[in-house]
Amino acid sequence: MQNLIALLVAAPLLGAAVLLCGGRRLDRSGHLIGTLLAAVSFVIGVVLFSDLLGRGADDRTLNQHLFSWVPVGGFRADIAFQLDQLSMTFVLLISGVGTLIHIYSIGYMEHDERRRRFFGYLNLFLAAMLLLVLADNYLLLYVGWEGVGLASYLLIGFWQHKPSAATAAKKAFLVNRVGDLGLSIAIMLMFTTFGTFAFGPVLHSVGDAGEGRLTAIGLMLLLAACGKSAQVPLQSWLGDAMEGPTPVSALIHAATMVTAGVYLITRSGALFNAAPTAQLAVTVVGAVTLLFGAIVGCAKDDIKKALAGSTMSQIGYMVLAAGLGPIGYVFAIMHLVTHGFFKAGLFLGAGSVMHGMNDEVDMRRYGGLRKHMPVTFVTFGLGYLAIIGFPGLSGFFSKDKIIEAAFAKGGTEGWVLGGAALLGAAITAYYMTRVMIMTFFGAERWRNAATTSPDEPSAEPAAEHRGEHAEPHPHESPRSMTIPMIVLAFGSVFAGAFFGIGDRFLRWLEPVTGHQEGNSPVGAATVTIATMVLLVVGAGIAYLQYGRRPVPAVAPRGSLLTRAARRDLLQDDFNHVVLVRGGEHLTRSLVYVDHTLVDGVVNGTAASFGGLSGRLRRLQNGYARSYAVSMFGGAALIVAATLLMRAV
Amino acid sequence: MSFPLLTATAALPAVGAVATAAVPAAKRTAAKWLALLVSLATLVLAGLVLARFEPGGDRYQLTESHSWIKAFGVRYELGVDGIAVALLALTALLIPFVILAGWHDADPLETNSSRWRPTQGFFALILAVEAMVILSFEATDVFLFYILFEAMLIPMYFLIGGFGDRAHAGSDEKAAAQRSYAAVKFLLYNLVGGLIMLAAVIGLYVVAGNFSLQEIAQARADGSLSMATGTERWLFLGFFFAFAVKAPLWPLHTWLPNAMGEATAPVAVLITAVVDKVGTFAMLRFCLQLFPGASRWATPVIMVLALISIVYGALLAVGQRDIKRLVAYASISHFGFIILGIFAMTSQGQSGATLYMVNHGISTAALMLVAGFLISRRGSRLIADYGGVQKVAPVLAGTFLVGGLATLSLPGLAPFISEFLVLVGTFTRYPVLGVIATFGIVLAALYTLVLYQRTMTGPVKAEVSAMPDLKVRELVVVAPLIALLIFLGVYPKPLTNIVNPAVQHTMSDVQKKDPKPAVEAAQ
Amino acid sequence: MNPVYYLYLAALLFTIGATGVLIRRNAIVVFMCVELMLNACNLAFVAFSRLHGNLDGQIIAFFTMVVAAAEVVVGLAIIVSLFRSRHSASVDDASLMKL
């Protein structure tokens, strides 16, 4: 059975290779091949899952060793896989949601001439992501880690002819590289500390290492997680990443890749448990990001960017939970899975709306779409209810547990983190209600307005093929797009209840992550009630602001905070001034220095020799007789010297 | 006596060079085919060397030894260890691609046939370089090595100065002046390095009484040849200076951007992927073996210089406007990594450095040759003259991206393994330096992606809108290199198996052991 | 007769030859002066041979004659071709290593 694990990765990898090298003759069938291989991966995942279920709770780890990868001295890295409950959860999420999004993309990318390549990249992403969660050592994980970064780079910049997309792709890769720096250093630290970086040996011998080293490793892993999961301070790329096609945003930048950081922290749980300082840093990053993302999400008028802010915020919840240690790991992963369902559903809904609206992304030009797109409305609405934590739906179960766990951290920290999580819940309700109302309710603001000004390149260039720049005609999307949305909506509604009731998910994951109940200063019921109250307050404010009053087509100036939030709380401006400008000045001056100083010193030495030789050259005047004189003179000197020597 | 395989591997391209040069002027194409066939045959011989070489066997294998200049004890002594075998294979592998990529680089310009550049000479010179580089990897006699080290400057000089880029066909006068400046600069830097090395070689002879690497190293190891500390350090510096110029190490690097910028892309590959490797190779073989004490003494300074190379080269690459100069500065950064790995004196560092030499050769060749194809289409080296190439020539853009990703050491491609090994090897002994060097990976991503973004993405520029995609010949050049990058990235074991034992020998030469992990050390 | 006198003569001839090489412009005359110097050397060799009572000097003298003959052949050819291209036999006109 364990020999199937490699196939999980191999199937989409094969797809990527075939589609990217296959050339034009695969243009007509490429999307089908890609979807099929993603589905193959999912089926294998299900087979393995049923196998795991058939085993005892402590026997659910499968290992497959392919070959020794880099053996140098004490440094051993293997191509080897490890499938346990944690990986299994991810495998199902990735391949399942991945397959759905492949299906969705068939319709969504129908008019794009480079669709084959798009599916190739998607398959590459699946392979890398599965490698990431299946690796049995940190170096192989690193390969998957950068592989998903590459796929993300290629897909964000899929419409490369748009400079904004190319820039966004580059930015995503670069910011991620900063995170990768952390992962590299963490692996090196592990190697110097433990002499290995395979999960098993490292996590088992944590007790032998000093806390200082463990804290350093933990902080470096946190840096890596920040880059991949768009956590403060490396969050700036996620908003721009929305330049990519919407299925990509749904799969990579909502459901799977951005949650890799949470996986990394949960996987290294034993290490973090022994390094409380690193754990504290993780929770702080999570709490800050969950508020940061939520605030940004409130101010954006671009539907995808609003959702991106929301993603950031929800991952903040997960990171916060993962930082809480054994009281939070299970809930972090649980929220990750439910979030995978509803956020992917929301993004696909947004894509469906854009598909019907000539790829308009500005919510101020939406409105009243519920009549025109009933399926999209219902599925998006269910996703909306799930994310704000409406009782009974997925988000309710998973988010509520995280808030409880945050309080259970105890002490002042518990109160602060719990308070932040509660506040985040209220803001979530606010911005999601805002998105919902602006899109599906109210006046039909898109009438009498060409949605996209022709001189500006459309966000989704597929529109050019549809040839419209006039007033949009909202319509429901084709079946291939609505079916995945319905499936995901189904998951958004029921997954939470299925996982949460009777602690099914907890018992499934506990053998890997460990679990302990915290002692919360406030009762679970109190937390739930407080969450509900805040939810109603948040949604109510949004309704008062956007439901009762007409939405202006041009954004009002807004308060200082709103304006800052529109600009991602000035993070980009900071980056621009400090890093980009500073870097430009540095490189320019270095180019100058290299040309004048470094080159100059060496050339100066050469020039002085040149001057000397210029003088000496005068002696070579070409007159044979002057040479003869010097010869005779020299000979005479030698003779004289000889005679003198003898005389003396 | 067995068949002298090593001599044959070096002699074949040498004979081929003469034969190619002798092909009559009218039969240019025949000369090209001859050169290609010779280089392929050399590759076969190199494959034989690889096959005959036993990774676990003697340190030097396939040895040959003949008396040459008796009066000075100079011998014609050949032998290869794992490191040399790897680099020999790399050289033999790259030359056919270089020849194929430069297939039309030396054709006469039809418009200006009076300034016809002899095709035969171009290919003959490439083969001559190959012969000398291969022999220098094989030589275990210091004097023989020195002669080759210097002699390979001559064909390189003519290749750089004589065969410029078609990109400048328009402004011939100025281009020719720049080119000859670059060639003279290349020659002068390396000659000065070589002269200082000559002094050190003579000094070594005075001290040791012969030139045989094995004998001297043996005598050094068992203590029968002791040098005064000062003498050893001076000799070490003499050798190291020459190698550092060739490698090149900051601040002796300024000849490289000029040379690589002005030379045609295949010649640029020859410089950075093949000839420069002799410098780093010689550090491992001569500096560490002959002067272990001095090597340890100089390590801190060299490590810092290597670190400066890494960061400085990368930063300057970001600031370049010229594609080829950008690749040149990126190479300077990579050579910094190689030297860092060598002098970290850990098995990971040195194995990584050796792998790095091989992988850097392949990845730079891929990137530079594709860049050459790009440049030959548009006739300009300036990044700003391109834009949106991805749309008109997707295969070219795709291969360019893969080359770039290899340059930034993406995991899954070969350079990642070597770079990570170097970093780990450095980190285990010098954590702070290791961390700073790791910042190089961010900068590498920056210059590569900026290059890709500016040339390949965005709106299609009018001048590139008619650009044809890669032709069959060009695909034949690029595809195997990319395949090799992926293969060695996934399964580098054949290479590590060869290199590891050689590195163990070097490690014992310098009397260093890998640091123990903290957990074990505590027990 | 005292062989030392031959040596004085040789020295004198050599000096005359050397002076001629240095101050004369005409290539033919320079050439003749070179011959004079060679013959001065020959005289010295022979004189030394006599002085020391062995034949080494005389053998060397023969060698010198052969070299001188060869030199005449090459040198005259150079002078002739020089004269053809420059219409002068002055050594100062040939100050560059090209025509």
C-alpha cells in the first residue's frame, strides 16, 4: 500500500511534464489530461485514506523510501515519503479541491489560447504541494515548498503580457524567497544541532537540544511560514497575487499553498512545544495578521482583494491556533480544512461573478446580481455564512474552537489573544457582509456603464476574446463551473459539523499532533455567545452602511484608516521607500564603484606600468647604430668589470 | 603498459584543432562538422575515463608518467581524482554544445567579406582550449599544470578579441575597440596572476626539489618535507593569487564582465563554465594539498572575500543593463559560493563546491546560450531593448526561464543541491558567514526574475514582434542541458559518489574534520 | 717575433671596425667594417693558438670564416633588397621594422 504514495506526486508531475513539453498538438486535449491526472491523484488519496482508516490509531503511518538523494558525509537527504494522518488530511484537501478547480478551469479558461499551459502549471502545483506535505524530511519539504512557489509564480504571472501581472508574480516569488531564507537557515540549524533533518529523528531528539537553538530554529521556521502563508511582515504579496486567474486564487492563494505555513508549524509541533518563546512569536504573528488582514479586507473594493484580505486573516487564525501548542494544533488544521472549502467556494463564486460581468472586479459596479446568477448567489451565500461562523456551518465549529483555545492559553496572553480573535470575528462578519451586499443585493449599478474602460487592459484578458467592453449581461456560468461551486458549498455547510460533533477530527489527528485541553478562564458557552453577539454587531454595521444606503460608484475618500487600509496599511509604501529605493541606490552606486574604484585601482597599477614602459620605449628608436652603441657599451662595461674584478 | 587514456582524451581535441585549422577556406561547413565530431569523440573518451574510474579506489587513477625535462625534474605526469574526473566530464560535455551554439558565429559577413573572419580558426581555437583545459585537469606535475594554465590564455585571447558579437555588426569600429580592450584586459589580468604563480612555482622547486604533486604532497603529509611558515605562506599566496584572478574572486573580478560581455555567447560560456573552473579546481588541488597550513592560515580572509563576491556580484547583477554582463556578475556571485565551499573545509562544503562547479557550468551554459540566441535575433545586448518575448517565442522564453531558475538555485534543479551543500558546509563551521551567504539566494532571485520580467513579459515590443522561436539546432543545444539539470537535481548520486572520496582525501590533507552536531557533542 | 704584437694588431683592427660600424651610414661600409671585426677576431684566435701552443684557436677561426661567409650571403641579400625598396643604402633609413 505504501508504494502508492509516490504515485500521488507522480501523477500530476507526469501531467505537468506532458502538458508543458507536449507542444501544440495537445492544445485540444490538454485540459482533459490535466484534470484526469489530478483526479487520479485524488482517487489514490481516497484509496490510501480507506487503508489508513482500516488500521489502528497508532499504526497509521506509512513510509516509502525511494532512493538516497544527497549523501555527503554526515549529510543525508533521501527521497522518501511519510504519510500519516496529518499528511493524509492535506492530501485529500489538495487533490480534492485541486480536482474541483481543474474542472472549474475547463470552463473558466475555455477562451484562453494558452489553456494547455495553464493546466500544466496547475498540475505542477499539485505535484509540488503534495510533495510538500508528503516529504519525510525538511529538505525534501523544501523542494515542494519552492516548487509551489514556482507554480504560484507562473500562475500569478500567467497573463504575462500585463505588466502588473508580471510584477505581481515577481513580487510573490521574491517575498517568498525571504521566507525560504528562514527555511534554509532552519534546516542548517537542524543539521548542526541534530546532525539530520528528517522529521522523525529531529522531532524525537528535541529533548537533547538546548532551548536557545530550538528557539532559533522555531523563529526561522516561523519566518518561512510568514512568507508562504502571507503573515505579517511578509504578507504584502498576497493582495497582488490576485492578478492571477481566479481559479488560481481559489486553489493556491486561498485553499492550499498559503496554508503550507500552518502545516510546517504543526508538523514541527514537538520542536515548538519545547521553545515557548518561538511559540509566543507565532501566536503574536497570527493575532496581528488576523486583525491586519481583516482591516485590509474591509477597505478593498476589488472583490478578489477583499477576499485575499480575508484569507490572510483566516490564516492568521490558524497560525494563532498552531502557536498555542497542543491545545490548538488540531483546531488549526480543522479550520484549515473548512477554510479550504468555503474560501475556495467564495473565490470560485467571485470568478463566476467576474465571468458574467466582463471580468469586472470592482464591487462598486456590481449589485443586485442574485436574480441573474442564482446558483452563484446561493453557493457564495453559503460560503459567506460559513466564513462568518453562522451557527451550524463549518466556520462556526472551527473558528469557535480557536477562539476558545486562545483564551485557554491562560494569563494576560490568553486574554489578549482571545480578545484579538473575538474582534477578528466581528470584523470578519463586517467585511464579508459588505462583500455580500455590494455584490448580490442593492441597485444594479452595472447598468448604463461600460464596466471596463477600453484603454485600460482588462484584468482578465479572456474578455478580449469575448469582445465586450459594453454594458455587461450577467449570466449564470456553465455547468463545469457551477458544479465545483456546489460541491464546495456542500463542504462549507457540513464539513464543520462532521468534524466537530463527537470530536471526530480530534481523534483522527491526535496521534500525530497531540492534544490537551486548556483551562479556559471563560466557559465555552460564554465564548460562543460573545462570538454570536459580535457577529451580529459586525454584520449589522455592514448592513447599515451598505444595505440601507446606496453604494456610491466611486469610493468616497474615507477616513485615514480606510485610506491606509486600501493601500494595504502602507506596507507596500514602506517596502518601496526602504527596500526598493534603497536597493536601487545601493546597486547603482555599487556599479559606479565597481567601474571606477575597483577597476580603477587595478587599472591604475597597470597604467603606471604602462607609463614606465612608455619611457623605456623611447630607447627603441629603430636605428641599428644606436643599438650597436649600446651593445658595444655593454660589452665594454662587462670587459672592464671583469678586468677590475681580476685586478681586485 | 595500458592504453594512455588520459593523454588520448587531451590529445584528440588538440589534433582536431590542428586538423580543423587546416581545412581549406572554402570548406567552412566541413570544418564545423569536423570540430563537432572531434568534440563528440572527446566526449566518448571522457565517458570512458568516467567508466574506468573507480570511486573507492586509489586517489589518483589512470596515471601516466614520463620523463620530460630531466634537468629540472619536470615530468609529464597525469592522473585524475574524483574532482578532476567530474570537471573533465563537464568540459568534454559542454564543448559540443558550445560548438553547436556557435555554429554561425564565425561565418563571414556577406556585406563585408573583406573583413571575413576565418571560421576554421574559431572552431580550432575552441578545440585547443578544450585540449588544454582537459590536460590541466589531468596534470599532476606542477610545472606541466603551470604551462597549460598559461597557455590556455592564448587561444582564449584570440577567441575574445577576434570573434565579436553579431549584435554589434552595425557599429563595427567601436565594437572592435571594446572587444580588443576586453581581450587585452583578460590577458593582462591572467598573465599577471600567472607570473606571480611562476615565481611561486620556482620557489616550490627550490624548496621541494621536484615538481611532482604526489611526491610533494606525500612528503608534506609524512613530514619529510617541512617548510618554514613564512615560506609556505608566500608560496600559497603566489598560487592562490593566480587562481583567484582566474576564478575570479573579488576584487580581482573586473575582467570577467568585460570579457563575457564582448565575447560571443559560446565563448562567454567557454570562459565562465570551462576555463574559470581551472582556477577553483586548482585551489582544491594545489593550494590545499601543497600548503595545508597556509590554507588554514588564510581561510578567514578568503572566506570574507568570497562572501563579498557573493553579495557584491549579486548586487551588481541587479544593477546591470546588459544581459551578458548580468550573467557575468551572477557568475562572480556563484564563484564566491564555490570558493566559500572550498575553504569552509567541511566535507559538505567541498563536495558542494565541486558539484557547484559542475552544476554552475551546466546552468550558466543553458542560460548564456539561450541569451545568445535571443541576442542574435534582436541584435542588442541591452535588456531595455526587449519586452514581451514570451508571447512571440514561448519556447525560447521557457528555456530562458529554466536557465534562470537554475541560476537562482531552484530546488529540483541541480544547482540547488550544490548551493545548499555549500551553505550547510559553511554554516556548520562559520554560522554567521553561512547566514549572510544565504542572503545571496534572495538576491539571485531578484536579478534573475528582474531579467526575465523585463525581457520576456509585458507588452510585445515592436522590434521583437517578428522574432522566430528556437530552431532545431538551438533546441538540440538547450534541451539536453535542461534535461541534465533536472536529472542531476533529482539524482545527483553518480556525481557525489565520485566526488566524495576525493573530498575526504583533501579533508585529511588539511587535517580537518567535520564539526559534530550539537546533540552528539553534548553527549 | 713576439705573438703579442699580433694581438695589438687585432685589437687595432677591431676598434677600427667597431668605429666604422658605429659611425658610417652606408650599409655596405658598415658591412665591410663587420667583416673587419670578424677578421680581427680571427687574427686574435690564431695568435692565441700560437701563444698557447694548441690548435683550438685555429679551429675556431675556421668556424668564424664559415659564419662570416654565411653572414655575407644573408647580409648582402638584405642590403640589396633594402636598396631596391628604398633606393638608398643608408642604415638610418631602415629604422622601422616594416617597409
